[in-house]
Amino acid sequence: MQKSLDEIPSPDASQSPASTDVSTTAAEAEAAAAPATAKATLRVILAETARFGACLVLVSLVMIVLLEVCLRVFVVHPFSLGYVATHPTRNYQLVAGYRGTTYDKVLEINSYGMRDEERAPDPKAFRVAVFGDSLTFGQGVEEPKLYSKQLQGLLARESAVPVQVFNFAVPGYATALGVDRWKEIQPQFRPDVVIFQFSILNECLPTTKDSAKAAANARPIVRTTKDALRKLYMYDYLAGRFYGAFQPLPVMDPRAVEKRYADDSPGWLQCRELFTEIASFARSSDARVVFALISHTALGPLAEEPPSVAPKLTTALDQAGLKYHVMTDDSLRPYAGKEDALNVRPDDPHFSELRHTLVATRLHDYLKATGSVSREAIHGSAP
């Protein structure tokens, strides 16, 4: 019997072969297009990132250039650029043969890497080596006016033999670095007297011997890079602020000083070890060591008394066998109320020419009083 049209089922479109083929083709097309779309999106992201990075680099370079220009034009710098170069173990050293300025004064480094006249050690001379930081180096002062050179003149007037006082000071060098320098120059210069400028208020800071930094500095590429950066005032500016950010208290703050000289302070413990090391090397080198102690190293009025940690320091020196030490600030008392005369600039407490003269006179008198003005006097007198 023939079925009516209503009884004949209509075909399901979803099950239509043609429809199925179309859906499959569309899905396959989408799947095939997905990687291309992802790659396109990634390219857009990378392009945007590259543009952002390029803008960031460009802005950073502009800021660096502007900072460097401002530092060169608007800031008075104590030293012209390039007078120090990277050293493998002491971080940096003076550049032999350098010629520049310290403020408006001539700055020359001789072939031995010293701020001193060009001369070799004289075997017949009574030789004195002076180690210290920027105070002894003579920031803002002509070389002939430095206390080391004035001391040489004072000693020479009373000596039957030539006198040579060599200035091995380097700005920023603590006593520990001065000792390393002494060991380096000892075979050639063989000083009879070694003077260490010791700033009581900013010495005894804890230090570490960074073997990783030393290993890095031993590589020429590292030294070349650092020395290139040292030709930018911005490098000194940012480095100084980076270092200062890690100081919990200002270096000269009385609380910080007392803390540094506490019995369990790492810096004080290292100082005690250093004193023993100095005494031992002095004995092996047949040299007399004199500590020139300095406490007034900041702007402001002179203290009426030495800092409270001074007795503890001198006791430690005595116990280490370093019996010769003199408080150079004793000669400053007449200038109480006239402290500006002692500073190289109104905003810079480094030694003026006057203070260099006062220190030279104080050291000369002390060396004379302790029999430290000739080889015969040194080796003939008991410490």
C-alpha cells in the first residue's frame, strides 16, 4: 500500500551529507587558521614590546645624557675625571702620568702612581712613606703645600742626610688598603718611617675581601668597562648615593661612631687584627710606624675634647705594639671659632693649606720628640 506524503519522514539536515561536509571543512579551516592567528598575535605583542623597550632605552639614554650634562655644567667637582683606574684587589688605583685638576689646583700623578714629584727613592736618604685618604692626598690643595711635602722640608733642615717624604695617599683608601699598598712598594722604597693618617670618626668600618670582585677585576674586559664608566661624573654620583643608601646612620654621627668601636663590632674587630698585621710587617720591614690620628673631619665647630673612643683606640694600638701615635688635632685648638680657615672650601672640610701646615708641624715635633728623625735615632732607641 502506498504511504501518504505526511507519513514519509523528512530528511534530517544535520545528517545531510552535504551539510556535514561543509561543517567539517569550516572546522578544518578554523583549525588551520589558528596557528597563523596565534603567530600574528605573537608578532604584534613582540612588536609592541620592542617599541616599548626601544622607547624605554631612548628615554634612559636621554636622562643619562641630561644628568651627565647637568653634573658637568652645574656641579663643582673635587677631581677631574680619569685620575683613577680599576685595580684587581684594591678596587682602584691612581693613574700614573695623569694630569688634571682638583678643584682649581693642578693635579699630577707621577710614574710611581703617587701625587708627588717625579723622583726615585734615594738609598742614602732618610725615607718616610705617608699613607692616607683624600685628606693626605690633598683635595683642593697644590702639591707643594701638602703636609707630606712640608714635613719633608722641616725634617731636611735638621738632617745631615737627604730626606724624602713620599705621599702614597689615595682618595677613599682606608688604612687596610694603605697597608696593601705599603706591602706593594716596600721592596723598592724601603721607608724608615711609615705614617698612617687615621681618621678616627670614619675608620673601623666593616670591610670584606670580595674574592668574586677581585676575580672579576682581574679580567681586562671588566677593567676596561669600569674605567670607561669612571670617565662619567654620573658614575661617581650614582655610586656615592648607592653606597650611602646602605648606611643606617651618617658616618660621622656619634651614635654610629660609638657603635663601630663596640667590642663586638665587626669593623672594630677587623681594626684590631689590622693593627697586629701592621706591627708584624713593620718588624719584618725594619720600619717605625706612626699613626697620625685625626678627629675633626667635618664641617662645624671644633670639639673641645678628643672623641670618646680615642682612649680605646690608643690602648688597642699600644697593645698591638704600635707605640707611636699622635693626635694631630691638638694643633687646631687656637682656631676654635675660626674653623673655616681649616677647610679647603666653605662647603668642604678637607684640609686647607693652613691645616696642612699645622699637621706638618705637629708631626715634625712628634717625630723629633720620639727620636724618629733619622735611622740612627730609630734603631738606637727603644720603642
